[in-house]
Amino acid sequence: MRSQPGPLAPLAAPPSDEAAALAPPLRPPGALAESFASACTSCARCAEMCPPQAITLLADSASGKYLPAIDPSRQACSLCADLPCTHACPSGALQPMKVAAEVRMGVAQIDTERCTAWRGLPCRICYDLCPIPGAIELNKRGSGYVPVAGDAPCTGCGICQQHCPAQGAISVLAGAAAKVRLRPAPRDADSTPSS
């Protein structure tokens, strides 16, 4: 068992709707960790260059600006091949990136109380749609398989959250919340099923 979580690490307790509303917004790929709000000029060039239109501007009460954010429940980041949003930023608030697998916007986490597979019904949508090979694994549990953190790091793109049929089962934690250390689900000796 690994000592740190990866994507879809089980939550210790389901997040409340109030806690979710207070969570920091998910910033676009390449966002500066500490000085994003002060560096961003709210020019919206990143949003204009986002092919899936995942980036929107949200009011930020702390800075008094409209800042770019991604809401995976509405539209996940598709991790475009050339990450055009990062190259469009004139202020440096988004650092240019070339490799999607190096993006770190947040960490996807699963609420095992809400997850269809963890409730004993067949589902592997998050596993099948995850763009990062090895970020999500399926482990044997009873007569089925459940999604757990894989060895590859989660980008926080939110594709799993957007497509999950169980509302609220997957959430992408951003900012400091994404650094919380949680234990991944125990692994069974059985192997992952093939696609």
C-alpha cells in the first residue's frame, strides 16, 4: 500500500455540500501556486483559447477580480495536446506547459458511499475515460472491481468527475485541499481487468 493518495483516493468522510461550496476553485493548467490571483490580469485569453470551453471567469472576492477557473461538473479540462491556454497568458499567471501528464490542477477523490462500483454495481467509467494511463486502477472487491488510486499522478483534469453517473461521487480538490494526505483503498491480490 502506498503512503500517499493518488487520484480517487477514498475520502475519510463524504464532503458536505457546504464544504464543496467553500473549496478553492480549480485553476487552469500551469497556474502559479501562490501568486496566481495577483499575476492574473483577467484578460480572458486563456478562456478564449480553451477548445472545450472549460475555462470560465469567476468573481474572486479576495482579489476583487474575475479569475479563470474550471468547474469539472460543467466541463472538464481535456488536457489539449499543446495546452493552448497556458501559452495564451500574457502575464505569466499561467506558465507555458507542453506535456499534459505534468499538469497538476488538483486531485480527484472518490466518495465510496456514493460511487456506483463501491456500492457493488458494475461501473468503470472513470477508469475508461481517464486520459492518464495508470492514474486510476481497478481492484477486485467481492465479485466486482472498484476504482482506486493508481501509480501515475492525477492531473486534476476532472474528466472522471464530469462523466461519473453517480452525482457527487467524484470531486476534484484544488489548492491546499489537494495536498491532504489520505490513505488509498486496500488492494486485493487480484489483477486489473482488461479493457
